[in-house]
Amino acid sequence: MHHTLYIKNELCELSRVFEFIERNLPSCVSDKRKLSQVKLAIEELVANVIMYAYGERKDQDIQIEMECRGTQLQVTVIDSGIPFNPLESKDPDLSLSVEERPIGGLGIFLVKQLMTELRYERASGKNVLTMIKDLG
């Protein structure tokens, strides 16, 4: 089943994302641990897009698509913000203390750890990040 949500780049829109996830994911993901992992990955990624993709520009669109395909869940987040491929982000050095680590990067690292596969493309002036989670 395919589901789509459109939101604006405002943090208050995260509540709509949470409702979208709660309404649609349980029918696809029955394993509670995997459900929590997917929720966290979507929330982290969408929050990053809201906060960083558009700079000072407000009232911009973000599209979230969710689809179950057999034993896989595919979630795609699409925005027309600044080009940014999170897969090129260097993983943080977790051997450093919290004080020594540079700010940022942990969220993307977390998403990489939680999801089975991530794909990025820049298409028609948009960032398209697809996350896949094996459910089997």
C-alpha cells in the first residue's frame, strides 16, 4: 500500500508526520523493534530537512512517501531545498568524547544504522532520499 504526506518546512509539522507514521506503519511493520527503528529514522530525517534544507525560506514543501513492498518498507523524503547528499557525510568518530566531537552528524549516522539501505539522488531540482527497511 502506498501513502503520501505533504508538509511545510516548519517544526510544528512534525506532529503531522508522527500521525502519518502512527496511522500507516503498523499495518506494514508488525515487529515493534523494527517499527521503532523506522519511526526514529523518519523523524530524524524529516526534522533535518525542516531545519536545514531551505535556510530562511519558509512555507516550502516536503513530500513523504511510504510503501510496503513484500517484506520491505520503502520511505522516500523529497524536498526542493539546497542540494545535500547525506550519504556523503562522514560518519562521526565515536571514539572521541562528547566534548571533542564536532556538532552534527549523529542523526544521519543513526539513520544509516537503523535502515537496511539508503539511496540519494538529485532529480528535477529536488533532493530524493529513499530509505529501505527489510521487515522479514
